[in-house]
Amino acid sequence: MRRPLVLAALAAVALTGCAAVPEPAPTNEGTVAGTVTVFAAASLTESFQAIADAFTAEHPNVQVTFNFGGSSGLATQIVEGAPADVFAAASPATMTTVTDAGLATDPADFATNTLEIAVPTDNPGGVTGLADFANPDLAIALCAAEVPCGAAAAKALDAAGIVASVDTYEQDVRAVLTKIELGEVDAGLVYRTDVLAAGAKVKGIEFPEASGAIARYPIAALTASANPDSAAAFAAFVLSDAGQRILQKAGFGAP
């Protein structure tokens, strides 16, 4: 006669146990998929490719494609309707072009960078500091004034009271770096991260006025993105500890 009571008790325990199992937390992982097109400053080339590898390892259903170039040109392309999901600029001013057009909101700084003098490895011009940029006998390359590296260079030169004898103005910092690597110029101003990325192809020379021309890099998912969830996820990853470790390994400073 006691068997039915035992069975009933066991059934009650089983029902209680089932009721105690929590429901799985909702996730939006399924929406983080498809293609994310990132317009990014040329100086971010290697670091953002590494970030994309880490991001897609966490989100294997996402494909990240890049358009690297001068930030001002990228901003113009976005305003003119180029399809993009994320914008990572090398200056707040170029990001403002996009936010003022209503194409991005709440950009967040994710890195800083510092200018360095870069010369060919054998330094044929004997460049030792920023004062050498005034020497008309040397071939000098700078970024164009409208791009962030050019604006930073102008600020540093002004602070040093130097009028540079410039032979060529380039549309992004990687174009300046390439001319130095090829030995087409004696010196140029690029970012510290570009010197590190070039490795043995160039020699970097620090100069004190660089501290007054620190570059700040903002990022934002674009309001016209065709893939807003994945765009937001990529921007968040850049700002995350994992993204910051990659950037700092490449030589970027903390935001």
C-alpha cells in the first residue's frame, strides 16, 4: 500500500526539478551574420585585418571587407552614398563630416597615434630631426593637408617653427610610407604604427613636437548600414579588451 505514495512523491520531485531548470538567455547571435564593410583610415590596415580575424573567429557567419584610405576621402565617399557599415577615422574632424550628414551617431574614440619622422634605412639624407625638413636639398613627403596625417604634420611643424620644403603631398599616410620605402624621398612624417608596420624597410626618428599633435581615432556604425547588428558588433569588438590588445600590440595608444 505504501508503493503508490512513494511513486507520487517521486513524481512531485521530478516535476519540481523540471520547473527549476532556467530558460536559456535570449541571444542576438543569429543576427550577427552577413557582410560588414568597414571604411578605415590607411594607418589601420594591418591592425584592423588582425581585428577582423579575431572578430570572425567569434562570429564565423560574418565576412568583413575593408576600404582603406585617407580619412577625408573615405568620409566624402560615405556622404556621397558609398555602401558602408562602419567608419573608423584617423581624426574627429573627418568623423564630423559623417555625423553632420546624419550618417553616424555617438562615435567613440578607440585609439591614439603619434607622428614619427621616417627615413630610408640607410638615411641617405642624414636626417636627424624635424629641422631638416626645411632643407631644400632634401626630398620631403607629407600627407596632404586635408587628411589627418597632413593636419597633424602641419601642427607639429608649426609648433617647431619650421617651414618644410615639401616635394610631394600624398592622399594617405601609406602613400608617404611607400615613397620612403622605395627611396624616392629622403624623409616624411608618418605615424609611429606605420614605422612599426614597415619593419626593416624604414627607420623611425622620434621628435618632441609630436607630443602636441596626437591623433585620435573614432569609430561608429553607420546609420545607413544594411547590416546594423553586425556593424554594431564589429565596432564594439574594436572597443573591447580583445580589440584594444591588438591595437596596442601594433603600437597604437589607448583612447
